[in-house]
Amino acid sequence: MCDDRECCACFGPYSRFACGFCIGLAIVAAVAVIAVLVAGYGHAAQPRFEVEDASLSRFELATSSPSTALSYNLTLTLAVRNPNWAMAAAFRSLEVDYLFDGQRFDRVAVVTGDGYPLPARKTAVFRVSSGADGAPVMLGSAGVKAFRRQSDSGVFDVEAALSGQVKYQLHSSWCRLEARCPLKLNLAGKDGGAVVFQKTKCEVLRSSQGGC
Ligand SMILES: *[C@@H]1O[C@H](CO)[C@@H](O)[C@H](O)[C@H]1NC(C)=O
């Protein structure tokens, strides 16, 4: 049998142990919560870009020495993914520059106006249609030669260069974003066959900004 005094005596050290155990557990839990928050909200992973589809229905070069100009119609389906599992991202701007032989011939806005919010783990798909009649492009003789060669083969190397500004949830600064998508574009309607576009992942350039 255990009278009051005995119970207190055997309960005392146990209670201290339980108390210490609880405090220890609370510290471990707090550290775990902080680690999760830091992992989820501390470092932001940059968005991923992929060109899912592209169609080129016109691509013509006009040369009237010394200037060159391109007439084109191009539609892209661009997928933008926020790979962060906790942090939403907001785009203030997103633009695509089109380059042939390293020279820009157009710039098209993908995100305009009030910006575009992209929740964590979500993908947004944009259809970007553009065209121009005689957009000036600074092609030298090497560029003109490359155009003629690619025109004969029916496949053009066009680079889509993405640039924009993004801010991540709980972060205060806008991060500049740059990505390059090297596209192989078949000129549609030349031989009437269906033109298959190979999905192209874009290379996201590393940011030199702190915290981005
Ligand atoms: C091609 O681009 C031109 C020039 O911007 C535009 O006027 C025309 O509507 C476009 N054609 C198609 C089929 O989108």
C-alpha cells in the first residue's frame, strides 16, 4: 500500500522527468516548425518555363542593303510553373523577345497590367500570338546566309528569350528573371503535312540578385 507521503516521494522525481521531457519535446517541435518555415519560405526556387507548342505560319526575310527585316507570324503555348511547395509567386511583368541568329526582331508582352499571381505548385499556360510585317532586324551577311540555309530546310532556329520580374510570398524584393528557349520551328503549310513541335524546356539563368 502507498500512503500519501510515499506517493509524493515516488511521484516527485517522475513529475520532474515528465516535465523535462515535455519541455524537450516542445523545443524539438519548435525547431521543427522553424525548419519547415525556413525550408518553405526562406529560399525561393525560380519558376520553370516550357514551350509546349509553337507554330510558325510565316517567316520571310526582306533585304534591302544594308538593312534587313523579317515578316512573321508565330504562336507559342508557354507553360510557367511555380515549383515552390509553400510560396506563391506574383509576376509584375513577363515578356518574350524573339531572336534570329542572335538578333532580336520582336518583343511581346506575356503578362501585362496588374500582374499575374501564381500559387505554389501551380502551372499557368499562356498563348502568345504575334506577327509583324517587316520588323527590322540587324542581320549581317552570316545571318542572311543562315536564314537562306534554314529556309531551304524548312526548319528555323528561333530563340525565345523570356524576361520578367517576380516576387515571392513573404519576400519583399522583386526578382529579375531571365530564361532562354531555343526553338526549332517548322514553317507550317509548306508541304501540307502536320508539323510536330518538340516540347522545349527553357534554361532559366541564375539570378545574381541576393535572395532571388
Ligand atoms: C500575321 O501578322 C500580321 C502582321 O502583324 C497580322 O496582320 C496578321 O493578322 C497575322 N496573321 C495571322 C493569321 O495571325
